[in-house]
Amino acid sequence: MLSARSLFQEILDNDDSYQLFCSIAASGEAQGGWENGRIAALVPGSMRPLAPKITRHGADEDKHGRIFNALLKKRGLDPVPVPPETDYTMLLEKQGIGLAHEKLRRDEPLTENDILVYLSHSRVTEQRAADQMDMLVKYFGEHPEVGKAIRQICNDEDNHLAYCHEELLRLAYAGHGRTIQRTLRESALAEIAVYRDVSLAVMSHMSRLLKWPRAKSAVLTAGIHAMYAYERAGGWRRMVSLTMPERRDALGGPATTAAVV
């Protein structure tokens, strides 16, 4: 029987698939760390109080990249190049979602609207990350090899999501509500399509590495398309709602150190 648990167990048990999984994850987290670091450096003067939280967000992402690389090293594996079709962050940028790397490379202050775009984009992508980590913790939170790492990353992703909710609500109350809701909707509808495409690409690579039979790959492909259909029909709305989180000021302190994996 196919399940998220059984599929991830297959990936975990095979060095080649595990190497690709961790490499993709480490690369994505490193990109997120760089983006947040640049945004923190370019925050407009009117929003400078946000800079320490954005810096903390970036430090967490960098830490996650180091954790995934440490998991590889622990098994005696090196990172491998990330296939471009599996690069979630860069594919989102190509869709015009979030802040373009070209803009972040300039030494020019961002605008208030840029920060609204950044936080709205983060609200959507952090929802995806939190959902994925919740699933991994459910099935592998006590795993001797990866359990400690994924529990720590899951806690950080919950903090990131709480931070996005709180800051977007604060900005909505300050008069930016319409812009935030429009940007959230645009980001969510683009994200679900990119996530579908990346999922199909990752599944294709895993199928090759794990030598899955065609029938199994076909079932997984159908499942990915079914998930997209559900999200396109209305499931995307969970990514755009805003509620005051139980974790207040979730990124108000210093970043924690990486778990020893």
C-alpha cells in the first residue's frame, strides 16, 4: 500500500535517493537564508523594526541547510547538484512570486510594498513547509537518524508561520489589508502549480533511482494531480487566511543553534 510513510521510508533507506532529497532540501534552505539576509539588509527605514526578525528567519533557514548537509555527512555522502526542475524557490521566482534575486542583489532600499510582497509570499511558502514538516514529524519524529533534525526544523517552521501571520495582521490593521489579500491570493495560486510541477519532477527522479514500476509511478502521478485539483478548487484558501497565532513574537529572540545530527 502506498502512503507518505512508506514512500519516505524508501527514500530514507536508499543512499542515492536520500542524497538527492537532502541536497534539494539543503539548497532550498540556503537560498531562503540568502534571500532573508538580503531583505533584512534592505528593509526601508519605515519598517526597520522588522529587520531583526527577518534576520532571524534567514539564520534559521541557513541552519536548516546545515542540518541537511550534516545528515548527508553523517551517512558519508556529499551533496549532489539540484536538478533545475526541482528547484522550488527559483521556479517561484520565474513565476514572479516573491522578490526577484536581481532586486535583492542591488544595494537599494526596498519599499513598503516589497515587504508586503515578501511577507505574503512567506505566509504561503511557510504554510507548505510547516505542513510537510508536520507530516514528517508524525511518521519519523522518533527516527534514530533523522528524528531530532526534523523535529527542530518543524518547530522553526511553526515559528516562521506564526511570525508571518502576526506581522501581516499588524500591517493589515495599518491599512494594507487589500494589498495583502490580493498578494496572498496571487502567491497561493502560483505556489500550488509550482509545487505540483516540482512534486512531479522529484517523483520522476526518485522513480528512476528507486526503480519503481510504471504502475507505481502512474499512481503517484495521479495522486499529485489530484492534490493539485483539490488545491485549485479551494484548498489554496488555507494558505491565505490570517489568524493571530498562539506563538506571539515567534522570531523576537536570537536564532537557535543547529541540532547535533
